Amino acid sequence: MRETAGLGEQAINKIAEMALASQLHDAGELEVRIKTDLNKLARGEVESIAIKIAGLLMQANLRLEELQLQINRVTVKPFSALFGKIELTHPSDGTVRAVINEDSLSHALNNQSSSKNSRQNQGFDERKISGIHVQQLRCFFLADGHIVFNCEAILEKTNQAQSVAFTALPSIAMDGRKIVLQEVRDVEGKEPPTGLAAALVAQASEILSLPEFEEKGMSLQFQELELAAGKLTWQAAAHIEQFPSG
């Protein structure tokens, strides 16, 4: 009986992986683990769903190095689940873990469409901030927990280029709803043009918080944040109204 249940779970996992892969945009490795059996699934009962995705591309053109989603005690629509489509019949709770590397954040901030899709763009429009053109923007994640922003800023009025470098410290907002960047400091006393640091920090904060999850029926409460050399990892509690799809 246990072996039969195991074979049933394997089949369900494979079906779910194929169905989920067809919904995701340009993702890499995908692994789905659904803990149930065919009898329980026929009644819509699932003990847990664990999903691990490598290289998932988000709306802000941020490619996640890794995303893990764990949902416990799930009730789903039985017929849809048998074909790999997860439709919740009741809200569920779980956890989300995301790993973001510095190159991905640099690419997202440099990408024009990330600024156009921003809900709070703070004047960041097509790499232009309050009369300042931003070029060659790079972010570096330091082992001491800070993010370094490095770019070339060209002032419209003078057409002169200025090298800009400043640091910021990522942390979890007091209400736990987003990742914020604080303690913005110039490197080597070179002050960025007015508004530039604030705009880039606001944009980075929004991108790192992955607000599109809320748009897809999942609210996050950030709990842990760790920044090491080259990588930022956060974990959040998730309240899931509907199962997210691409």
C-alpha cells in the first residue's frame, strides 16, 4: 500500500511539473513535490506542496537564482489537480524563499521595462532620473550586508559624466511587507546628483520585494533577510488566496 502511494505521488509530481512548466516564463530547473495519494487527491486533500524553481524570470526582468514555495494543508479542486493544475478551494498558508544575485539586480535596474512597470517609479523613467541619464549601472552585494550602487550619471544641462558610487543597507520594513534600503552613504565623499540615490534605492527596494506575488493572490510577510557576498536571500510567510502561475 505504501509503495502504491509512493508511485501515485511520483506520477502526480511529474504531471504537476509539466503543467507548471508550461505556465512559467523562461524558467530553468523545476522540481515539484506534492505529498498526497490518489485517494486523497480525489477528495481534494493535499498534505503539502513544495516547489523549487531555478532561474525564474519575474515581471521586473529580475531573474531569481532560486525560488522555493512551501504550502501546507491544502484543499484543491480534485479534477484540476489530477491534470496538474493547482486550484485552491480555500486560502492556505506557507513560506517563500528567494535567492537573488547582484548581476540579476543590476540587469533589472538597467532594463527600461522594469522602470515602466514600476508602481512607484520615483521619476525613474527609461534610465533617466530628474534630468539625469544613468549608464553602466552595477550593483555589488558585500559580505558586510551592504549593497554598492555604481554608475555613470550624465547631467542633461551640462552633458557632463560623473562617476557615482554609494552604499545602502537592505532590511525588512517595520510592517514586514517589503524589503527597504536604508543608511544610504556616499563612497569616498562623492555625493550623487540630487534625487539619484533616492530613486535608485526606491526602485531596488520594489524589485527585491517581488510585488507581483501580491498581484497573483499571495501576500508576503518578510521574516528573514541575509546578504552575503554576491547573493541576497529572504524568507517570508505567505498567505495564499490562489495558486500563483506565470
